[in-house]
Amino acid sequence: QVQLVESGGGLVQAGGSLRLSCPASGTLIGAKTMGWFRQTPGKQRELVASVTNSDSTYYAPFVKGRFILSRLYAKNTQFLQMNSLKPEDPGTYSCHAHFVVGHKGHHWGQGTQVTVSS
């Protein structure tokens, strides 16, 4: 089992930035996809950004141009740089990794809360 633990959430003013981190307990090499999801009250969890093992990236339209997903294999960590935060960005952000070899399956972190004040 791969454990993911997010950090970096908090309260920020609109227009500000946050950097979320998600170190894994094991290697991320071999993950088919990894990325970040967001959960807000009354809504289904939605994909914010993802990257595949072939470096194909996806950004949800509502964050494209503002958020940047990156990963550092040497530290078994993925990041989400959140810039130009908007009042509609708050939620619980969770990191995710999907393996099809080794630790097969979907692995989730507990989530970190992001709040944006206007």
C-alpha cells in the first residue's frame, strides 16, 4: 500500500498562491497516472489536474493557466502550484496515484483544505 499525505493547504487571499505537496511512502515510478482532485460540499469530487507516465498532462478548464502539477521522483512527491487563486477555488484537495504494476490500484491522500478569502 502506498500512503499519500498532502500538505500546504490553508487560507489565502484571492489572487494569492499556495503550493500543495504530496509525498508518497513509496516510489512513484511506475504510477500510470497521478494528480489532484477537489471536493467541495454538495458536489462530486472533480479532477483538477493529472499527469500520465508518458508525461501527458490534463488541467480542468477552471484551473488551466493558473495551476501547475509537477512531480519529483527522487523525493517521491507530486506538487500542485496554485496561482491566482479565486473565491471559487476552495475545497479539500486530495492527491492520487494509480498503479497498474507493483502497488496496483488507486491510492488517495486524506486531503488538505484550501480556503480563499475575497
